[in-house]
Amino acid sequence: MRIDVLTIFPSMLEPVLNESIIKRARSAGKVDIRLHNIRDYTLDKHRKVDDRPYGGGCGMVMMPEPIFSCAEAVLKKAKGPKNGRRILLLSARGRKLVQKDFQAFSSYKHLLLICGHYEGVDERVARDLADEEVSVGDFVLTGGEIPAMLVIDATVRLIPGVLGNDDSVKSESFQDGLLEYPQYTRPAEFRGKKTPKVLLGGDHAKIEAWRKKEAVKITKKIRPDIIIGHKQAP
Ligand SMILES: C[S@@+](CC[C@H](N)C(=O)[O-])C[C@H]1O[C@@H](n2cnc3c(N)ncnc32)[C@H](O)[C@@H]1O
């Protein structure tokens, strides 16, 4: 899979992409991530990427020209079928992403992520360049770089072979409409607080049943909105 990020702050992403599982996935050739500075596609000597909004109002808006030119340069080099590619504009007003979206993203051959800044980007980027505007939550950040890192992290870990054990994602929160069951590790007793006996007994059927029951209980308590319609829901 290939991921291109269009940003005016590529150095914000570099440290995150060069650590831990994402770093390993890159070294193993599971994902090819490239950062592009939108400023490199400006036409003036000040490398200006923003301007005042037409109609007035506060703040600055990112101009369409450098973003379109940057995206076109990337797409020209990264040839491939259009249907294997998704252009996402990170945007507070976009569709709010959930786990199944990242599953879908992980099956694309090519993702192109556009990070806005300031008051946002010229509407023509959303309308005529991006396939979709996506949001990481109902709040406003200063730029699209942190959302882009989030999208990359949540997507790359779902590419087959990236995690040590592909089965581990199957029991994770949101995977089947439930939050994850409680986890314990050594010591069995910590400051008088005990690990549930069933987990120490080695009876896998009983452990499985306990985990299912706890996952339903926790989901009903914390996120009743996601359990609706689940087969385990009473
Ligand atoms: C300060 S925000 C612009 C907010 C915009 N004026 C609004 O009211 O929706 C600047 C940039 O940060 C990014 N951004 C902010 N919040 C985001 C969110 N919740 N999800 C995805 N991107 C976000 C977008 O790329 C956006 O263009």
C-alpha cells in the first residue's frame, strides 16, 4: 500500500512515522509513506499557501493552486487504477470515521491525505479534488496533520502481516460491535486486587464465555449506542 500526505508541516509527521509498528511496516515494505510539502508547489517567491477569504471573515484560507499542483504531481508519478485509490481531505466538518472505515482504507492500494490548516482549505479542493472529507471527531484541531497521523496509524495496523498476529485485531474494541473485554497480566494479585479466577484456570471455553459476557457488560455501560443490534445484546 502507498500513502501520500500533502501538508505544509511534513516535519510534524516524520517522528511518528519513524517509530514502533508503523516504522516496522515501512521497513518491511508493507506500506510506502511519502510526505509532500505543499509549499514546494507554490508559484511565488514567498511560497505563499494561503489568502484572505472572499466575502470577508477572520483567518486565512489555503489556496487551491498549490494543493491541486501537489496532488497532480503525486498522482502522475503514482500511476494505478483510480478504483484502488482514495483521496481524503481531513476536515472537521467531514464524515466522522469509525473502525470499519479504516478496514476499508486498509484495502486500498493508494491513499492520498490532504491536511488543511488556518481556517481550512478553498472549497474547490473538497469539491473537485478529494473523494471525501473525513473527520476524526467532533472537535476542531489546528491542522490536519494529527488527524492524518491518526488515519495512517489506524489503517496501517490493519494491513495483513503488519501486527505480529493478525488474529489480535479480531477481538479488539469495535471489531464486532463490542468493546474489548478486561485484560489482566502478572501479578495475579496486585495490592490486594485480584485477577478473576476464571482467567487463571486454563479452561478456554469458560474464559471465552467470560470474556464475551464482560465485553457485553462493558459495552452496555460505556457505549450503549454501539451495542444496539448486536447478537449478544439482551
Ligand atoms: C482550524 S481547522 C479549520 C476549521 C474550520 N474552519 C471549521 O470550522 O470546520 C484547520 C484544519 O485542521 C484540520 N482539522 C481540524 N479539525 C479536524 C477534525 N476534527 N478532523 C479532521 N481534520 C481536522 C482540517 O484539515 C482543517 O482544514
